[in-house]
Amino acid sequence: MITCQLSYVIDAEKINEFEHYAKLWIAIVNRLGGQHHGYFLPSESTGDIGLALVSFPSFAAYEQYKEKVANDADSQAAINYAKETKCITRFERSFLRPVLS
């Protein structure tokens, strides 16, 4: 299993728009083969960092997911929403593996 950690810098004036974007992606990821663990947004502060965690059975499964995203109308609509609202300043993607006992 791999987990993709997405770190977003959010326009602090557009947290509501980003939250809408996040809710769109939770359903999309789950439908296209990932397991979404949720988005985590600033709380009780004026922070501008958001996080998301998404797991896949393997890196190959993640690659298949990316292909599906490229051809999925809902995915493209969500991407366009973020571009139109400019709620995301930038983002980074990291891949993690679990350490279990």
C-alpha cells in the first residue's frame, strides 16, 4: 500500500471554495479506485495550509487512477473549479508507505 499526502497552500480568503473543491474530490477518488482519508483544513486559526491523504494498493494502482482522472468529466470539472476560483496557490505531492508492527 502507498499513501499520497497532498499539501496545499490555500488562498486564505477562499477557504470555503477550497472546502467545496475538497468535497468534490473525496467522492471522485473513492469512485476511481483510491481510498480517501479526508482533507484537513485550518481550524481556529488563519492558516493557509490544507492536507489530504489518499491510499492505493500499489504505485501501479495510483498510475491507473491518474489515467482515469485524465479521462473523467467530474475530475476535470473539479480541476477547472480550482483554476477558476484560484483557491489553491500551490500544492505538493509526497508518497508514503506504512511502517507496521
